[in-house]
Amino acid sequence: MNSIKIREAESTDMDAVHRLIVELARFEESEASVKTSPRTLQQDGYNGSARFKCWVAKNKDEIVGMAFVYPRYSTWVGPVLHLEDLIVTESNRGLGIGGLLLDEVVKYGHSIGVKRISWEVLDWGVKRISWEVLDWNEPAIKFYEERGARVMRDWDVVQLDEMGIKKYLERL
Amino acid sequence: MNSIKIREAESTDMDAVHRLIVELARFEESEASVKTSPRTLQQDGYNGSARFKCWVAKNKDEIVGMAFVYPRYSTWVGPVLHLEDLIVTESNRGLGIGGLLLDEVVKYGHSIGVKRISWEVLDWGVKRISWEVLDWNEPAIKFYEERGARVMRDWDVVQLDEMGIKKYLERL
């Protein structure tokens, strides 16, 4: 484990981060669904817009894992943090890298200040970190549940994709 | 249907919007989980921070429904829109109000510009609108699927709540 270092990702890491995204998509037989590129990740994360925050795990000099988050907003608890991706390259599984990355995410979620003016207390830390998991991915579910997360098996994800949006609007 | 009007919510609508949030939470036997207030919604949505966008449905002079969205970021397709809540008060169900609210959300998702500098095309409209649904809520699932949305029953929602974050950090 000594050779593993976690740090915040920089713009120049987006090539390696994108490779991890594509590796996972290929595993899910969805490589063609990846429309982003290292360049769009750089634009959306680092060129003024900062739509997400990312950490990378380095094993010696190679980036072998990443965690990717952004804020969401719950009508029940207010600002929350969403973990979009937690990826460790196949050759580096079982070394505890996913856990180290998740540690950073939880520490970050706890540390960010959500200042409320004229509110009774200054409220630090999001009240929830959320993510999504495939219901047949038992190792991942075990990993998350061991760390205190609740897998809400009765909530499903719904998506209206680009073609769906187009067709929806044609019917109006 | 003539008496139903949909419009963007204003800061002063947050009392009514919060009542709808609480009504749904009560239906899900989770009223105590609602930690937001009309005041925090005003602060987070209208006092400079704009963490979300909201529409309300009015029946005559009363707010009877709302849709509540914010941006997310997909590592596959880039910026996407998330529908956090779509609520119609019980006495006004079956009038088509949910459909009218969803229409606004989809039109908005299609219209917002996601400008990419030095990208081949100027890309307008998000590539996806996502939300979550309870897997036993068959009327809602039917409503969404009829409109072209895909209910991904193999993806579950995972949450680490405030107490979970605290306990997680204590174990580090």
C-alpha cells in the first residue's frame, strides 16, 4: 500500500481519468456510449466551469483509480454530494485503492462548508453522499454496506436519453 | 385543464413548494426526514446561489404541483439534467398536471445551451434527463415509460447519510 498515493486530479490527469471511464464502459459493454473526451472533461472541470471534482490514485507513477463527484440538492436535506464514479483499473483491484478513494470523498463531503446566512447555526458538511450501484454487483454492494452506506433496492434510476428527449418533444 | 397554469417558481412560492415536499414525505412516512424549510429553499434557490430550478402548477390561484431540477454531470455524456421531485397534490391528481410539469422539464433540458469552446459543434441541450422512482410505484413507472423514459431496474440508489458520514470518519 505504500506505493499508493491519492491526490486531487489536475487538468492534465484527464487523459488517464478518461481511460478509466472507457475501461469501465467497455466492461459494461457500453464503450460506444462514452461521448466525453479528455478534452471535454478538461473544459467542464477545469476551464472556469468546475462542474465536478475528481481524485486520482497513483501506484508508483501510474494513475490506476479515480473518484468523481459533484453537488446535488435534496428537497429533504439540502445540498448533498454525489459520487458519479469510483473506478480502479482491473490490474490494481484488491489493494484497497477503492477504499482510499472513498475515504477522500467522505472526508471532502464532511469538510465542505454550506454557509447559511441568517440561519441559526453555520452548517458544515453535506448531510448525504449518494451514488448508484448495479444490483447484481454484490462485491460492490458488500463494500458499500460494510462502510455504512444504505443500498436502497426499491429505488430505481430513470433516464430519458437524447433520442427520448427528441421524441418526447415531437409528441407535444 | 384550462384553469391549470405552469410557470417558473419564484422565491415567494417556496412556502407552497415546501408544503408539497412535506406532503410527499408524509405519504412516504418520512416527514421527520425533511430538514429543509421554505427559508432554506429561498436561500439555496434564489439568494444568489441558484442550486436548483423549479416550476409550479397553479389551479386557479392555488399552487397544486411542482417540478424541481438541477444539473448533474455524466462521465459518459457530460452535462445532464436531474429531476429531483415531480409532485402533484393529492386532490389534483388525474388532471394531467404531472404531464404538463414534465413537459416543461423536457423542454428546458432541450433548450439549455451547453457551450463547448473549440468543439466541433455548438452543442445545445443536455443529452440526458434522469430521475429516480420507487420500484413498486407502478402508476409512476407506467407514466414515465409511456413518455419514452427507461426505468433501469438493475440500478439501485445508495446513500451514506449524516450519521453514516460521521461513523465512517470515526473509523478512519
